[in-house]
Amino acid sequence: MLGIKDLKDQLVEMNSELKEISHQINNFSENLIIFSSNISKSVDTMSSVLKQTNNTMKESFSLMAETIKDMSMNFSLTLEKTMKQMSDFKIQMDIKETILNTLGLKGIIPDFLKKKK
């Protein structure tokens, strides 16, 4: 049987071990708080960066859409003007040919206007 002294020694040893465990739990708790704080800061930073990226992409897409719209409108207007000019030119050519045919000058005038070498 254990004596009181042996029991006291075991209780002192257990008390020392429990203090060490308590100390380790305290250190672990502090490290966990630091780790949690660092994760929170990292998530906040990442959230801020993602928000900025999202805003930048939104502005970029808006600018791209506006540019495409402007280019499309400019192309349409230019094409419309070109088609009108081509149509006017064809009408002028048709009128000239009709006049030449009516006057019976269809092969004469172009040969007459040719430069001589």
C-alpha cells in the first residue's frame, strides 16, 4: 500500500503535470487567437482585393460595351454614307449613259476624250 508521503508525491507530480497541461492549453489558445486574427485579416484583404477587381472588371466591360456601341454606330453611319454615295454615283453614270445613248454619241465621246500619245 501506498503511504501518505507517496500519495502526496504523486499528487504534487500530477499537479505539476496539470499546470504544464494548463500552460500548454493557454499557449495553444493564444496561438489559436493569433491564427484566427491573421485569417480574419487575410480574408478581409482578399475580400477588398476581390471587390476592387470586380469594380475594375465592371468598368472595363462598360467601357468595352460603350466602345463597341460607338464603333458599331460609326460603322453603320459610314456604311450608310458610302452606300448613298455609290447609289448617287450609279445614278449619275446611268444619266450620262442615257444622255449619250439618246444623243447617239455612245462610243464617240469616250474615244474623242482619250488622250493622244
